[in-house]
Amino acid sequence: MEVIITNHARERMQKYEIKQSDVLEAINNSTDVIEGHSNRIVYQKVLNGYVIRAVCEKVKSTVIVITVYKARKGRYEIQI
């Protein structure tokens, strides 16, 4: 599966100090996957005391990361 990270997502990664490896971990080994708005997919992964959320679109076998951010674990219902 190919993963493309948009410029907006890269800006958010810098703002929230999220490494690319953490984004890929969230997508490839997600704790939870939910349906987002406009048929987007939200991959969630608990890492380092936070939930990394990657909002993506899937086109065939390519995942396009639209945005990414950190959230507190209590903010979203994550099954650990």
C-alpha cells in the first residue's frame, strides 16, 4: 500500500511534532479505524500517551493523508 502525505498533513506533523514513522504506524497498525466525514477514513493509534489521528482518503491501493494531529486518549473512545 502506497501512502502519500499532503503538504497540509506535513505542516500539521511539524506543528504537533509528529514523526512520519508515527503516522505510518498509525495507518499500518492502527488501534482503531473509523469512518470520517465525506467518506474519509480516520486511522487512530495510541502512541506515547496520545492518540495519533490520521485523516485519510483511500484511492485504490493508495492512502492519501489529508491531515494528522495528536489528541488526548480520553478525547476519543479507543479500545486498547
